[in-house]
Amino acid sequence: MAAPAFHRGIAARLRGALRAAAPAALRFGLPVALAALVVASSAALLAPASYRVPTGAVDFELQPAWPGGRLILPLGPAGVLSVRAHAMPADVVVAYRVTGDIASFEEAEQLVEEIPALEASVRDAFADFLWSRLWPLLVMGAAAGALVATASAARPSHRRRGWRRPAAGAGAGLAVAAALGLGFAGLALATVDPEPQVEYSGLARNVQRLLPLVRQLRASEEDGLGRLQAHLDGLEIVAAQLAGETARPPRERVTRLLIVSDVHMNAYGASLASSIAAGEGTPVDAVVLAGDMTNFGRRVEARLFVESLDPSGAPVLMVGGNHEDAPAMAAFEDAGYQVLEFAAATVGPVEVYGVSDPVASSPAVESDVVALEEQSRELRRRLEERADAPDVLAVHDGRQAADAVEWAAENDLPLTVVYGNSHVPSISHEGPVVLIDAGTAGASGYEQIGAQRGDWYTFVLLDFPRDGGSGLVAVTTLSYSVDGRSRVEYLPLAQ
């Protein structure tokens, strides 16, 4: 009978020890657990969340901030765009990621058609994201309230209340967290700004400089491009007057060609070219494209360029550049452009002969030096076989014409060579040969906007005598900057 009594005594002592240890657990173990729960729920509250949407995914993330209330859209290497949309001590970071590659015009059209569904999908995803932030907020509030109450319960005067005070604190914290969540949401909704302030950082700051130019180019004809053309013509007339009365013959006595090079899929450059080609009621006689109208050589780029350039019925002659590819070149031909491949075209009395860059019909972008040298020798051979030298030789890279220039100079043949590729406009002479680098009509290409390279759109007008007289009459270089400046350089040549 002694053994059961002994065991009962041990059990009683264990129960007493547990009752004695409970306050210690309340004082030390519970606060640690509650603090860990506060940290974990805070991390869950601020953790980013990703949602699948049509053509990609969208990421949302809350960031504590004061005064906060911004919608932040990272733009990768281009910088950041943010919208101060409401008043709330937190910012929302929204990052949209496109999956895959748009390789055809049909895929681009499909993407545009899916934009309404994408917008609705993103809104739904954002609503899901906000609801998913509710549970970590409530858990954090309950844990924080219980932690505060536990600290109070550890006082000697409160120890007899045991676990009741932490439980009451958790309930109070839960109520406070719910009230804060509803308060933040109500504050955001009540302070939504219908005309939010937009801020840019990084290269995206240049958007503010481009917007006036975009508005001008997209305005109605009489309010936008008409004023631009009038300004252009006014500068040209002043330059002609400064050059002298006899320096510039009347427009009706010359055949005028517009040379455009290196647009690199810049819609503003294409629109400017369209305006210049239209003239002031007297359009140019032809447009000569010296390559790199596209940036990746895709058919969709070529179609968008064709839609942007309206030469007012003037024929369009073209040579491809190293940034073109077979799909884009085929699209240009489908649009009615006359692509010159060791071939000539006549514009009134002016004959234009041309050949594309050796990689114009391949995915390659880097210039092939060996192929350029081989093509240069082949071009000279073909010109030598002709009865007469052309008036204009159009290439994309000046190295394509090196041997032809040498041939013309050796034989004292007047020849005008037009090209691009370097993005630096220039006019030079080698004996009777006039070398004209048209620069870039894409402000150094859209990927270079903001790179402190001047960002000038340049175009060249060539005037030849309409009666078939000798040589080039004049060269006019027209330049426009993205910040609204413009200039005209007029160079009279043989009369």
C-alpha cells in the first residue's frame, strides 16, 4: 500500500511544480512566441505577391512610407514612374512582366485586343492582393495586443489573472488592427486624386520633354503639323536669303529628293519625315530611305513605319540597313516601296542607283566588314559596266561605296553618295563626288533618347535642276531637337 501513496505524492509534487512554472512560461516563453508572431505577420503583410494575367504576370508589394500614397511602376533600365494617387502611409509597387516575344503582326494585334481583359484582370488581381493583406494585419494586431497584455500580466499584482489578460489583449489588438485596416482603406478611398501628380526618375524623366513633341505631332493638321511645316519652310527661306539671291532657284525649277536614314522605329521621326515630304503644297519628288527604318527587322515594325510615313504620293526608294531583316524588307516591298538592289530608279531627270547593306535580309545586326568590302568592289564593277554614271548612289553604310567613290573621282564623274549608319550628319567632297551622311531621323534611335547625345532628328533635301542640267544644285539639312529647337543648314553647289 506504500507504493501507491508514494506515486500519489510524486504526482502531487509534479502538479505543484507545473503550477509554479506557469507564471515563468507566461513571463518568458509567451512574449518570445508573440514577438516572433508579430515579426512573421509583418513580413507576410509586406511580402510581394504575384498573379498571372493575360500575356504575363503582375506583382504587387506594399512599402511603408510617409507621407506615402504613391503608385510606383518600375520601368527597368528606363527608371521609375510613380503616381501620387491618394493619402495613405504606404506605397503600392506594381510591376507588370510580359512573357514570351511578339514575333508577328498577328501576335501584336492579339495583344492589343487583350488589353481590356488585361486591365480587368489586373484590377481583380489587385483586389485579391488587398484581401490577402487582411489576415496578416489581423494576426499582427492580435499578437501585438497579446504581447502588450502579457507584459502587463507579468506584474505581481496581475499574476493571479493568468492567461485571461493576454487573451483580452489579443482581442483588443485584433479590434485595433481591424480598425486600422478599415481606416487606411477608407483614407485611401476618401483621398483619391482624380488628377494625380506624376513623377519620373532615371531615363523616364525624358518623357516630360517628349510629351510636348508627341502632342504637336499628333495634333490636327492645322494646329500641329501645319505649324511645324510653316516653321520649317520659314527657316529654309531665311537660310536661302542669307545665302544670296542667286543661291536658291525657285522650287518649280528643281527636282527635290528627301533623304531619310536611321529612323530605328521612332514614330516621331517617321511623322516628321511625312510632314517634310508633304511640303507647303509642293511635295518632294521622291523620298529616299537610306536604311535602318526598323530596329529589329520585324514585319510589324515595317508596317507601323509605312502607316506613319505618308509621302503624299511621291515614290519611295529604299535600301535596307543592318537593322533590317527579310520580314521587314518584304513588308516594305508589299507597301509599294521600290527596294534598290544593284538597281536604278529615275525621278524626273535624276537617276538613283542603290544597294542594301549586306546583312539587310538576315537577322544579323553587327556590320560585316568583310562583306562590306566585297560589296564595295562589286558595286564599282557594276557601275563601270554601265554606260553612264548615276546622279545619286544610295547605300546604308559609307563603306559600301568606298570603291565607287574612288572610281568616280579617278574618272572625274559627278556623283552624289547618300548614306547613314553613323548617326552623325555630314557633307564632304572627294573631287567631283559629294558625300552626304544623312545622320539619324530617329534622334539617335529610341533606345538612345536621354543619353546626352544631342537627340537631333536630321533630314536632308537634295535639289537637282529639273531641266536635266549638270549636277547637284543645293543640299539643305533640316534638324529638330526633342526640346523644341530647330535649325536649317543650306549649302549651294553648282548652278
